[in-house]
Amino acid sequence: MIPYLVSVLIFIFILSQVVKILNEYERGVIFRLGRLIPSKGPGIILLIPFIDKLQRLSLRLVTLDVPPQDVITRDNVSIKVNAVLYYRIMDPNRTVVEVADYAYATSQLAQTTLRSVCGQAELDELLSAREKISLRLQEILDKETDPWGIKVSKVELKHIDLPTEMQRAMAKQAEAERERRAKVIHAEGEYQASQKLSEAAVIISKDPTALQLRYLQTLSEIATENNSTIVFPIPIDLFKAFLKKIEKG
């Protein structure tokens, strides 16, 4: 009985070494007596026991969080920048053969590239042109990782940490800019209003009757808003018609 059980266990062990199942997103890199053969998968693959060595790799998109990096910009401002990197394995064989630890190597390359690219830009460019900086990072990283069989699909700057004194200076600058815009808008409004008043004055000056009507309208508005007695001179032009009748009589 015992020899039978031992035989069954040995058979199960050998079978587990021969038959492997890879998921749809996995590929198997196989070394046969140390020599690389074409990758296998997905599905069921057969190995030669004690001769083939299998290494599984996932082809799914990997998200890599690049830790904050101390950067001195081109205009000598000290900041901290972090980013997020998205990449996937395109050639499993090259990923295994060309680099010992592809995840660690990609992380270190992303950190050094982030410091280099951000150090070549000015602070205003980093704040206003993040997409441009991100695209530049993606191009460099994709080119550097291509020999490893890795495709960097996207890089995004997550956060730019400014020194406290720089934040205060930028806040003062933004406040001054808002005040400047408010003054410009107010001045433009005054200018437009003066233009309209000038045009209205020209039109009213051509018709004295219109001037009198406007005068009476203004007095009516004042009387409506204030419950007080208003003493105002009556223009002589209002009595010209009566004076003419008296002279004729």
C-alpha cells in the first residue's frame, strides 16, 4: 500500500512540473538547459521536468508611483515633484533577459528622469505646462525602456510642492494681478460711459426741447427717491410761449 501511495505522489509531482496553466494576461518565459526558447501561453503548456525552467510575467498595465523628488528648477527654485507612471510588458523574453529586475529598474529610471527633465524647466513652465513636461517624460522613458521590452504609455505629474515663501510670493502676485484686472475693467467702463454721455450730449444739444425734458425727468427721479423739498430754478424757455401771448395781447 505504501509503495502505491509513494508512486501516486511521485506521479502527481511530476505532472505538476510538466503541465502549467497560464492565464490570458500571462506569458511564460522558458529556459531549456539555460537556453531561452520562444515564450508560451496563454493556456496549457507542457514542460520537460528538471530541464525546463518557467518564469511567469504579466502583460497587464502596471501603475508605478514615483516618490517625491527634490528638484532645483532652471530659475533656481527648490521644489518637490512626484509623478505616476503607466507601463506594460510588450516582449517578455527581452524583459527577462535584458534586465535583472525590470520593476526596480523602471522605478529608478523614472526618478532620475523626473529630476532631470524638471530641472531643465522653469517654475512657471512646470506649473502652466504640465502636459508638455509629462509628454517629454513619457518620450524619454519609453525610449530608454524599449530595449527591455517595456512600453511606457503615459506619465503624469501628480503634485508640485513649493516652499512656503514661494507660495506667499505667488499669492501676493495673484492678488496684485486681480487688482490690476479690476482697475482695468473699471477704467474701461468709465471710458465707455464717457463716450456714451458725450454722444448723448451732442444729440441733446441739437434739440433744446429734449434737454428740457431730460431736466424734468431727472427732477422727477430725485423727487421719487427722496422725501424732501427740492427748490430748483425753472428755465425761462418754459415760459416763452406765455410771454409771446402776452406781448401779442
